[in-house]
Amino acid sequence: MNPRFHANPSANGQGMTSQRARDRLVERLRSEGGIRDERVLSALRTVPRHLFIDEALASRAYEDTALPIGNSQTISQPWVVAKMTEALIEHGLPKRVLEIGTGSGYQAAVLATLGIEVFTVERIDELLRTARRRFRNLGLNLRTKHDDGRMGWPEHAPFDAIIVTAAGAALDAALLNQLADGGTLVAPVGGAMSQNLLRLRKTPEGIVQEDLGKVVFVPLVSGVL
């Protein structure tokens, strides 16, 4: 885990943003959400989610719900972050992960706290600038890029794992092509109102796909802002 979080006094929080509130959320994820990987639970206990949302919403940071972050985007509910992270690392902790859709930066911070080298792409410049500031304040060293996430980050490919935090009707071939042999890709796929969380593994026999259940994400959009 990243000890530098604790060098930042605001990371500890108080009241509804305190470590105790974070601990209660983690216990709910374990007992009611079915999250079993202790590495994931420890990461969510460590990362101060209240620093990844607007201060006016900080008192709701440790509710298990998605919250608005501006630009018609949301920070995913903690259960979804935990589920996707668990699915990504179940078959081994990847060294290098590509994230499509930085958003608030929270999912990337959780991955980085696990000791993973994170490459994250965001199409909305305002969100990315804010996320970069949060990463710096928390002492996290992540690679970030303002670009169309559908293109991935080919110059740094292949990646051991890819995580997509917005939903498309289908997976982009460009992303699958950037996944290393033996790698894992986790992404929501489907229409605007409901999607299925899919996990794809690139094996010697070909792509193995699993359906991890229903989710709701904002749409994966082309272009940059």
C-alpha cells in the first residue's frame, strides 16, 4: 500500500469522511457485496474517496453509490470499483494496466495502491487536469494522457490488463490488440441504460469471455474535449 497517503492530512478525513467511515464501507463490501479479495478491500480502505469528489458531496463519499463529478460523468460506486479490480487481478497481479476513462481518478488510484503501473487515458481535459492534481497531492505516480480512449495507448502496448470505465455497444478491436498474451480486459458492454460487465482473457486457445453481471455506466464516447 502507498504510505504517502498518510503524509497528506486531508487524506485522513473526519466525521463522514473519516477512516472509520471508510472501514464501514469496506465491511459492507465484504459482507453484503461479496468482495473477497483482501488486497482489493485493503486498497479501498486506503484510498481517500472523499478527495476524488466535490467537497459539497464529501459527506456521501463512503456511501456505496455513484456520484456526479461534472461534465455529465460520475465516480463509480465503490462496489463496482471493487468488483472490476477484483476481476482484473484474480488470475495474477498485472504489472502494467491501461485504464480507459480516468474520470475522477479514483479507480486509477486504487490500482496504483496495489503496486500496479497505471496508464490512464481521459477524453475530457478538465477532468484529467483535476485527476492529475489529485494524484500529485496523494504522491501517486501514474502515466496520464488526454486523448480518445477508444484508441488506447498503442505506444506503450502491450498491457498486462485493460480496464474500461465507460460503456460501449461493443469492445474496440484497438483495445484487444493492445492486450498482452495471457492478459485480462474488464469492461461494461451494452446499451445506454444497462450493460453487462465482461471479463476477457487472451489465452493460447483464443479469447475467453465471462459475464460478471449487470452494471450501469456512462457511455464511451469518441473524440476529445
